[in-house]
Amino acid sequence: RSSGWDARRLARLAREFSLPASAAQAAAAMAQTILNGDGAWAWDDDALDMAVNEAPLQHQGQSLRIDRLVRLRQARAGARWWVLDYKSAADPARQPALMEQLQRYRQAVQQQQQPGEAVGAAFLTGEGRVVVLAAD
């Protein structure tokens, strides 16, 4: 997490997503900021019971894919399960469509958990901030 991406990995990113090298470098820098930002706890192996990237779920007849789903050993802000959505937008909480999407992801996870297990949801921004939608 702390060392960044090497040239070979950046080239593969650019190739896989048909990006110019500068865009791949910018995306990698944003990813690095997210990994080391306020949400770094979501990659702390000592704090996690489980973590899934690109977690697939079915909800109300739709296929969903959650950027990162984690279950913490200890609750954070009242929740052990966290639905995390990466966003490059500076303030995703001001975009109703993004808020609705994250709430739908959260509901999908809530329906698949044991009753009483709290599910939090937050955006992880390219600025390294955690923007919490809900934590109960």
C-alpha cells in the first residue's frame, strides 16, 4: 500500500482500460490516496474479519457489485459491516444518484446479514476522505 505502483503495473492498467499513461498514473495516485487516507482501516488486516473487493450481490432482481465490503473485528461508528464505494467526485454526498446507489448497496448487504448486525456505508474519495452515509 505505501510503495505505490511500479511501471509494469501502471502499463498493465493503461492497457487494460485503454488509458493514456498520464491517466493511468493519475488513477494510480488516486488509488494510493484512498488506500492511505482516512479509510486506511478498511485494509488493516488486524482490524478485519473479512474483506471482498468487487463483491457481487443480488438485490431486488438486480446484480450489484460493491467496490469493497468489509467486516470488522470491532465495530466502527456502530457498524461491523461496511459497504465502501470509491468515488473520484470531491463531494459525492451532494449527488443524489450516488447517494441512492450507495443506499441500495447497503440495503442489499443488510438483507443478507444476521438480524441486528449493523451495516455502515461510506464513500472513499480520491482526496482520501471517508464520507459516511450511514453507520447503524
